[in-house]
Amino acid sequence: MAGAVAPALVRVAFSSAISAALTACGFVSVPANLTDFWGHTLALTARVNLAAPDVNCDGRVNILDVQAVARRFAAQAGNPLYDPQFDLDGDDRIGALDVMLVASRWQPGGGGNP
């Protein structure tokens, strides 16, 4: 098609200062606006898990967190088992790295988060 312009690939990065003093389990939304060459603006939001890898929000990383992530192993965005709370590396699928991330922070004996 003559004169057609191929769509440009755009990478958007979000950044925000989240206080290390926050101890609540949950998510914070980080807003951003993306403006293209023609001045069209698109509002975007990134969801950040404050408690990763304490995925069950009980104040400590233990076997229950490891099991919760492992139970969703191989789930991808769009799958009913997929939940971004358990996608610790944010790649839209729950894989071995997610399980390893939570397991590496597990403190046997019920210790709290470091």
C-alpha cells in the first residue's frame, strides 16, 4: 500500500519513588501519560506489588508463599490461574523464576521479611 506508514514500536518505562517505609501488603498504581508525535495522549497505569515475595500478605515469606506461586506454575496472562500478584518478574507468565524468587526469600522457621 503506497504511502502507508508502519506503526512504530514504543517502549514505555514507569518510574516512581515508593517509600521503603511502606509495609502494607497490596498494590500501588503508578500513573503515566504517553503523548505521540501528533499530540494524542494515552493515560497508562502500572500496578506495583508492594509485598513481593510475600504473596499471601501474612507478613512473612514462608512455604505458603512458595506453594501459592508454584500452584500457578505455567499460567499466563489470560489463563484463569494467572494473577499478577504471583508473577514476581512481571513477564505475564508464572514460571520457574517466579518460584525461585519467592523461594530464595523463604525463611524457614517462620521468620519475617528481611
